[in-house]
Amino acid sequence: MDTKRQIVYSPYLNLKDRETFKIGKVEIWNFSKKSEEYITDTNLRQQIQSILQMNKIGKQPIDDIGVVSIGDKDFRRFNESELIEIHFARLILFISFLAEHNIDYKDLNVGHRMATSENFDIVI
């Protein structure tokens, strides 16, 4: 059995109270809220948690990181067509955010509500 695994996640997506959502075949799920349900292997869950906790804002680990899955939550290596689907899901998220947040604000704090494509980066 191939023991090599891959995790794909978006550290700055910050899903807050959202547990999961899908864009086409791509599911993005909140590690903090769904890891016990989706990852039954305790050792694997702790290993992934250790990896995700390396992502920090200041000195604090980032909470509610979005983990990417297609189909089973098996952390297999995605093939090229799956990586393309993930890329398109990322673009859809970014464009959706722009449409809601980066348009037509004119107050002094407008810069605090804006996002760049880096907010939707995917880490493999």
C-alpha cells in the first residue's frame, strides 16, 4: 500500500463557523470542525493538525483552515485534472469575494475589507 499522502489546504481562507462547502467536485472543509468526523485515524489527524498549526498569524496558529478534498478524505495525491479543478474552485472563491467585498466601498476603512488572491492561496 502506498503510504505517501498529500494535504491541500488554504490557510488564510478562515472558514469561521462554516463547516464545509462544495464548488463542483471540490469540497473545502473546516479542519477544526470536521477533522474528527472526516479523519478516523487518530495518528493521521494529529499529524495533519501539527502541519496546519505551523501556519500562524503573528505567533498564534490559524484557526478554521480550509482543507481541500475531492471525493474521499483519503489525502491521496491529486492527479493533474483534479489540481485544475482545485485551481478553478480557488478562482471562483476569489471572484465571489471580490464581487461582494471589494466593489463600491468608499469609507476610510475600505482597505480592511479588501482581499487579494493571496487570501485564497492553496498549499500542497
